[in-house]
Amino acid sequence: MARKLKTASYLFIFVVASLILKPVSALFGFGSGGDKVPQKSSKYGCVSWRQTGNCDPDGPREENGDSDCGAVVRNGRSGYCECIWGGKTSRVPCRHADFRCHTACANEIKSLEVSEDMKWIENTVWNWNNWRDVTFASNNVFQAPTADCEAGECSWTAKDGLVYIMWGNAGLHTVAAPSKDVKKISGIRYDGEPLSAAFVRKLNPEETEESDDYYALLGLDPEATDSEIRKSYRKLSRELHPDKYSGSDREEAEQKFIKIQKAYEVLKDEETRMVYDTGGIEAVEAINNEQGDGGGMDPFSMFFGGGGGGRKNRGHTAKAQVGVSLEDMYNGNEQEVQYDRRVVCRNCKKITAKNKERCSKCGACPPEVKMVQRNMGGFLVQQQEQVPSKEKCMNAPTTLNLVIEKGMSSGAELVFERMGEQTPGQIPGDVVIVLEQKPHASFSRTGNDLKTTVHISLKEALTGVTHTFSHLDGREMKVETQPGEIISPLQVMKLQGEGMPVHEVPSQYGDMFLEFDVHFPKTLNPSQVAKLRELLPDE
């Protein structure tokens, strides 16, 4: 009996000791069974700068030259940065640009290949800390609803049962994921703060591929005209028609053929093209789904905040004045105007390796106005609400080509439809350019008539004048009066048909009026006065 009690006592002590000595990490659900355990680290996963000799990163170690991760590694030192996942990054000889190891380790995750045994976590969605869903996307892209991740600054990699997440400015997060059968993974932030994530789902194949840009599929710019869209589609449909191919080439051609057909169906229609431009393919599909559901409501209007047959929600019309020379209004010309406007970044809701460079310039969009249904006292009521936009926007340089037609005048308006600022779920407003005639050195304009002043001397006014001047189209104009034909001060001469072209009737012209400005001499000597009294009549 005493032996049994003694044995039981030993067993009790063993169990208590096991619990006391059990690693703290096991309490967070990782580190048991010989698995690797997430470790605390510097903020960006750097261990240290490891210095080597002989100006060779593979040379003998010089431990007295090691430095911490935040120190600047200056030109003249060879070695490498050691990262917590075992990486030796930024291996440099003595000649190199200055850098810091914490930056080098943070950047290495972006290109560090996920080991084969950890590929199962790629393209999976997890609920993070009972908060929101995150995605381990392909190409080392980590997606989460934070500003850093939405800007494409979050990445991940995995090896030896551990997943390393560089969560932008929040630093390194490490979780243990020992096998693909786990439904929960746990770990720590770089500073030891515990964290966990629960498995949600595997991404569908369609979700792992970025939507193709419809303009790029057709080889077009977003500013392409309707005729250019039709022309490109006809050309590509002939080139990619499946009947021209066989075997695996035929399958590839069929896939491309279907894509260009879908792109053309969207871009050939003015309204669906506009929806695509401001909301991407998701917005187009949302409208198609609404139309399929029926219900008597115009889905296009619903999407844009209108209601059955009501006015669609449009952006404001923007007006701007542009100075135009009188020569351009006479001859006709083209002029470019550049400005910055907000545009919606297509296919940038989720940052991927494929769109990262393009979408990294994009930021938040203004809230969207949408129709929502509310149950109020048993009645289903539709009302407009502002909701946060999931789209991304950016300011983009935009060029308008002003076609100045012959005879246009100040106040003429050139309307550029839907070239105003873009907001998701809203039809862009128009841009209206108001022409304003610049002052001219020689001519003034009234309607279709031109007026100019001819400066002549008193002698010319009395004895005849020959005057030449350049017209607005560069022609040399000659005006003559006959000897003996007296020109009075401010006298006006009419040149019929030499005015401005009549807008939209370019074969007709207004008139030109020459006003003579006679310059009188300031003084006359007695001899000149006597001669004038003799030559000029008294009356």
C-alpha cells in the first residue's frame, strides 16, 4: 500500500513538473510535437548584420564587425543580413550602396519562395484574431483590410512549418502551421503579442486570377473610340477564331476568343462601358445579376443611385475657360488642355503581384451612393445611402483635344462627356471648355466682323495712301486711295467679305472695317503755314 502511494506521489510530481515546465508557447497552441516555435524578433525579422572578411560575403566571419539591424551598413563592409527565417539577404562585397538590414529582411519576404510543404496555405482565407478575414494570396501577397496591405505593402512566405507575415508598418507576425489539416493557426507578433487565425475557406480558381483588363484584351487605350473598339474586335476575332487552330492551340484560342467576346460586349455599349470604367467588371456583373433577378426596377438606375426611370446619379459638370487666339478662331486649329482628375483604378480591390505596380499609386475613393432596401413597419422601403467604397482611386493626368472650328467665338462651349472626376457607382459629369478669345494686337472682333486701325499721316490723308497689312491667315492686304481723295480722321473703310468666317457656314464671311487714325503734326513753321494758306481753300 505504501509502495502504491509512493508511486502515485512520483506520478503526481511528474505531472505537475510537466505542466510547470511546459513551454509557454504551447499554451498558445503551437510548439508541441517537435514543431518549430515562433520566436520574438526585431520588428522586421532581422537578427543582425554579419560581417565577413576579404571583401567577400562568403569570406571568414568577423564577429567584431557585426552590428544591429537598424545600423547603416556603409560602403567598405562586406557580409550579409541574417533574418529570423534563416535567410542571408543583401550579401554584399565591400563596394555597395548604404543600407539597413531591417529593410533588407522586410523586403526579402516579398520574393522568398514558399517551400513545397507549405504550399497548401497559398490562396487560403483565415479569420484573424476574431476580427476580419485575411488572405494568403499567391506571389507572396498578403491581403488584409488595413491601409498598409491595401497599398500593397504586406507580404508573406512560409517554410519549415512556420508562416512569416510582413504586415507593413505593423512588422513581422509569425504563426505555426504544421500541416494542411489544421483549422487554426497560432503565433506571435515580433514583440511577443499572441495571435491566432481560424481557417475560413480556400479561394475559388476564379478568385485567384486577376480580372483581365478589357481594353488591354482588345489592344486599346481607355480613350478608344467606338469605331476603334469595333475595328480591333473584328481583327482579333478573325485572328483568334478557334476554327483556325487545332489541338492544344485550339483550346487556348477558344479561351482567348471568349475573353475578347466578353470584353467587346461590355465596351461596345455606351452605358455598360461607362459602368466598367468607373467600377470594373464587378460593377457590370452586379447590374447583370440585378437584371436577371427582375423585379420591375431599372437595375442600371439602382446601381447609380436612381430609381425606376429616374435621373441617374451623375457627377457635377465642370466648366473651365481656355484662351484661344483670334488666328485660331479664323483658321481653325486643335489645342490640347491637360488637367488632373480622379479616376477609378480598375481591378485594384485586391493587391496582387500582377497589379501591385499599377495599383500602388491608388488610394481611397469617395463614398458611393447606392440604393438600399430597409424594412420599415412591415413595408419595404428603398432609399439612398452613402456607403464606403471598396474601389481604389487616383489622380491621373488627362488630356483633352480641343477642336476649334472656323468662326468660333468667345463663349463657345466644347463639351467632353463623362470626362469629369470619377466616383465608383456614379456616372462621371461632363467637362465643358468655354472658349475665350485672347486680345489681338491688330484686330478686334464684333460678331463676324473685324475692325482694325490704320495710322496715316496728314499728308497721306490729303494726297492719297497706300497701306499694307497682314490678315489673320497670313495674306498681305493692300489698301489704296486715289490722289485727291481726302480721308477724314476716324473715317471708316469697309472691306466686304474680309471678316471672320461664319461658324458652321465657312463659305460665308463677315466684313472688315478699317478706321483711319490721322496723325497731325505738332507744330508748323511760318513758311509751312504760308504755303498751306495759299494751297487750301478758306472753306
